[in-house]
Amino acid sequence: MGDLRGMSSMVSEGKSGSLFYWSHDGRFMVKTIGADERGSLIAMLRSYRNYVTSHKDTLLNKYLGLYDLRVPAAGSNGFKIHHLVIMANVFNTPMEIHERFDLKGACFACLSIAQ
């Protein structure tokens, strides 16, 4: 992704308040997530990997990295931890997009991605 100064940002319109950053070419997206979402991603990682490697044309988000960024907390000797995911932008495509769906709040235990 190169120099972070070339990234554009936007605050989520959802209740999570997540921040989104896009690479200059729109191919990649970085999103801040909460500790609970981080835990959910780690819990489903093996099933997710198995699914996306066996279904190359899936339109599920392609997670490329999960990072914890430790930033010194202002006015203390401690740190604040920010959880970040890096994803391929599924909307960066030459194909025409007819519909978009938002699965926020979907129960991953209810959506069996490992068939």
C-alpha cells in the first residue's frame, strides 16, 4: 500500500464508528474494528480460509491481514490498542455492480460459510 499519506479516509456512517481507509488506487481497504469483532475473526479464521481458498470467485470480503497497533496513550505511560483489518476492496472491479447488501449485525454462527 505504500505511503500512508496517499490513503483517503472516511468515517463510517454506521453505529460502530469504524474508520475506513482506502489505498490510492482503491484496491485495498483498512478498517478499524473493535475487540469483539477481532475475536470473531480469529474464531472463524480457519473455516474462512478453507472456504475462500476452495471458492476462488467468492464475493465474501477477502481479509488480507489483522493487526494490533499499539499507540502511546496521551498523558500516561500506557498504550491504546487499535485493531485493524486489511481487505481487498470487492467494489474495485471492472464489472458492473447491480446491487449491494450490507450484512452488518449478521450472526456468523448463523451463516455457515464452511459447507
